[in-house]
Amino acid sequence: MAFLGIDRDRLTSPLSLLGLTVVAFGTMSAAALTEADADGGAASPPPVPAVTVPTTVAPPTTVPPADPAAAVEVTAPPTTVDVTPPVLAIAPGLDGSTVAAAELALAGSSEPGARVAVGFATTTADPAGAWTLPLTLAEGDNVLTVSATDALGNQTVAEVRVTYTPPAPTTVAPPPTEPPPPPTTAAPSRPRSTPRATTPPATAAPPPATAPPPPTAPPATAPPAPTIPIDVETGRD
């Protein structure tokens, strides 16, 4: 069976009911307007019939309970926060000392990787913890605030006092001033003369050769006189 051209079996659909309502409202509105025109007066709009739209509610979803045997207990490891400040050691003998040079190499040890700073000058400790920080001292007393900071922000601070006294300037005596040499008077120039021929001096003849002395003859020796025997008795030879 059809109602207003719509099959009754399809009236259960929400869209069909909505379309039926629009068609019915339009039909009654057109009939009311026709009656108003016939009577010559305004007609009140007909009441809108209530339409009940069936609502389908989905059944609740049932979540099966978890199996206690299959549950795994996960325990997070305890979190340890490092709040220990790094060790900061400065080379001994520097605190309270007096130096004669403005350039200072501040050295010491700390935690490996710690950032060591003095004012705006910074350095990083090596894997063994050693560090060296070059500084420039001002004349007089210098208070050096040294800080060591690890990766977690823990910090250790120490102070070092160093006095910079520059050496006294060395005065060099000027060399003695020697009197200036007397002025040199130039001899009056003479007119150039024609060179004369010069005769070489005569060379004296060498002295004559000296003759060798004659050989000296040995002195003559007289022969001994003969001995004459004398007769003693007569006295005659």
C-alpha cells in the first residue's frame, strides 16, 4: 500500500520519513494557501506533525580482561643524579707569590672534561684532568677567581692571589763625549809644474878585494955550539 506515492514498507527508513514530512508539510501548506485565497483572508499555518526517527544504538564493546599470567612487570632502574662538585687543584707555590712578568700560565688539575675559567678566559681539562690557562696580570695585586664546572653544572671555586711587580728600568750611562777634532786647514794649492827628468844617483864602486896575509915563517933556530973538551991538568984544549 502506498501513501502519498511512497510504499508503506519503506516508511521505516529515516530518510523516507523525512521526505514524507517535507511532502506532507508542502501539501498542507499549499492547501492552506488555497483556502486563504478562497476565503479572502489569511489562514494560519497548519501544525507540523511530529516525526519520530528511530535511533539505532550500537551495543557496548566488551574488552576481555587481561591475562595475569601474560603480564610482564617492568621495573625502571633507579635514577642517580650526580651532585658532587668537581675537584679543583692549582699548582702549589703560586698563591701569595710575587712575579716579575705580566704573562702567567696558570696550571692545575680537575675532573676530566671540566670547564675551567678565570673571568672570560676558559679552557677544558684534558682526559687526565690537567689544564693550563694563560693569563695577563695587571701591575700590583691580582685576585684570580678560578672555577671548575662539570657537565651537570656542579661547580667548585677557588681564589689565588698573585702580585705583579715589574722590574726597575735599567739606566744606561751615555758614552763620554769626545771633543771635536780641530779644523783642518788646507794648504794653498801650488801651480802644477812640468816634471823634470831626474838622474839616478851614482852608485859607489865596491872596495877592492883585500889580499890574504903572507904565510908567517917559523923563526930560525941556531945550531948548538960544539963542546970543546978541556984538560984540567994542563988547562989546554
